[in-house]
Amino acid sequence: MKIQMHSVHFDADQKLLDFVQQRLNKLETFYDKIIDGEVIMRLNNKDGNANKTIEIKLLVPGTTLFSQEDAASFEAAADAAAESLKRQIVKHKEKALAH
């Protein structure tokens, strides 16, 4: 799966990019027809700890799956977003098999 990654208001290091890529590659074990994806990592001006946002958009045949998560670190936000997308993928796959 081809992933485009964008970082807004900061420069993401290679370690973070590899971590996000690794999390998204695990999603292919649940559904192997993911076409491509886009990841936007953003630093917010919010007060508090959850000032890092990750938005992930995956293109699958028939629809687009989206997840947005805020957390204290990009790694935690990526984990939460990947978990949310995993549930969406499983649900989408079950619907596709039912038809």
C-alpha cells in the first residue's frame, strides 16, 4: 500500500514516519485490497497534553475510511487511529462479503 505522509507545523523525523508506516502496514492483514492512504500529522495550539493530531484516510474499493485522533504523542495518536481504522476495515469487509 502506498502512503503519503504530511507533517504540518513541524518536520517529522524518519523514526516517526517509519512507526506510522509500520502501523498502517499491519492493517493489510485484515483487508488486502487497500489501494492507498494519506496521513496528516499536525501540531495543535490546544491547551493541555493532547496537542498532537493524526488524520488517516484510506482508500478501499467502494469507499474511503477516515480516522482522526488527538493524543499527547504522535505514536499514541497513530495507535488509536490505526485501531479505529481496523474496526472500520473489518466492518467494511463483512458488508462486502454479505453482498
